[in-house]
Amino acid sequence: MRLLATALTLATALALATTAAVPTATYAATTAAPTPPVPEPTPPALSVQVESGVSKGTGRLTPVAGADKLVAPLGVDPACPAKIKIGMRSDAREAAYSTMRVELDAPLTASRPMLTSYLPPGYQVGANLLVATPAGTREGTYGLRLRTSSRTLEVPVEVVTVDKLDNGGNLALRRPVTASSQHVNANYPPCSVADGDRSSNGWAGGNGWNDATARAWPDTLSIALGEARQVSRVDLYTLDTERYPASRYGVRDWDVQAQVGGQWQTVAQVRGNTAGTARSDFTPVTADAIRIVALASNGANDYTRVIEVEAR
């Protein structure tokens, strides 16, 4: 027991070191418990996470991936590359340092060449892998290989234009985003509000936008739709975690606007929101862009914090 406790403590330490009439929107209530306020949400402490598991005693180091394939769109903002969860699981009989190599077909580039961690038997380590498509990359299928000493896992990477993405009906997915300002104390790229990730778990680490003007309104977030399209619904996901609930840190009041014939029109309003998600339904319009005009947030710091915006 004492040896296991020592191994677990060492694993944790090493993981830390690796690093017209305007309708009103409707929204669902949240159940997140309030926590003491802090001046500003901070980025996640861990870029690599170690999880417990069950050792099978095979002696193998097994590569794992969070998806069977990765879709990497062309022409997107470099600040928001394609992302996939990768990792490795130790089925060894004893704890050891473990390494997995990351290989990616050119001209695609990966955010890391390898993943290394101390792993007790049965434990698994995971991290996000960012895959960028440089200018001039052609459409097609490329190879991503995760190699350990005993096994190789191949994950195809499909490179397509934004127009060929399976967007699930979300017209804003991977479309160009512009914002009135951007906070510089962490990674808050505006393009992340159209990357398809609704989770607040990556807050301040590249998943979500934070403006740079505390207590100064309005803040704007615009998404170009590529061409004139019929839109009748906009969903907004604001910051909402157990530590940073929407009722304290999320956006409270905003207008939804659509650009019709070169002019912005307010098509919906949200007031008094305390939930992580708000849906705005309105009379269909043919628009080539949508815009969120933030007017107030919950909490004393009054920043605008948006995780994702979807248009349908």
C-alpha cells in the first residue's frame, strides 16, 4: 500500500510538470452550486491528465484516441485548429516512464511530437492534440499515427473545406468570427465560439471568448455565414462550470442581430439570463451574418464570456 501511494503521488507530480416585434428567448435553469467569487477565471492547471484504470498485466503500452477520425477544415482561423484527445494506457506489471510518439502526414502539423508520463500499472494519460492545416493544404485523407513500443494506432485525418463539413444544421460552424475586443491574459480566441465545442471545461485554454473591456458595454461577436442563408434560431452557450457558474460569470443580457441586405436587424433579445445555454427563436430571415450584442453579465467583473454560438 505504501509503494502504491508513493507511485500515485509521483504520477501526480509528474503530470503537473508536463505540461419588428422582437421575441424574448427561452432558456433552461442550471443546477450548478454557487462558489465564492474570484477576480477572474483562470486557465486549467493541467495540460496532461492521468486517470486510474485496471491493469491487465499484458506488459503493453496501448495508444488511445478520443475519436475514430479527425476532421480538419481548411481556411479556418489558425488560433482554432482541429482538436482530438490522445493518450496511452499502461498494462504493465510495474510503474514506469512511458512515451508515445505522434506522427502526422505533411503538410499537416501537430501541437506535440510525443506524449511522455510516469504511469503506474493500469493508469492512462491523456492530452489534447491540435492539428493545423497550413495554407495550400489540399483536400483529402491524411494519416495520424500514435506509436508506442508495442503498438501503433492509426487515426485518419479528413481535410475538407468548411462548406463540406457535416455541420449538423449549425450554419455558424467554423465560419469566420470577429469580436469587439479580446482579453489577453489567457487564450480566448473569438474563433473558438464557432468550433463546435459547447463545453466550458477548456475555458481560458482556447475554448471560449472573453472580451477585454470590463464593465464597458456593449461587446459584440459577429459570425459570417459565407452566403445569405435562412436563419430562425440562435443558441448561445456562456461560461458555466461548477467553479464558475453562469449565474455569476455568464452573460445576462444581449441582443441577437442578423445582417439582412447589409443592415443589422435585432431579431431577438435575452434579458436576465442565469443559465449556461439560451435559445432564441425568431421569424425566419435571410442573413449573411449573425451578431451577439452583449449588454451585461452576471457578477461584479462584468466581462462577456461566450463558449459557443450556433445558428440554425
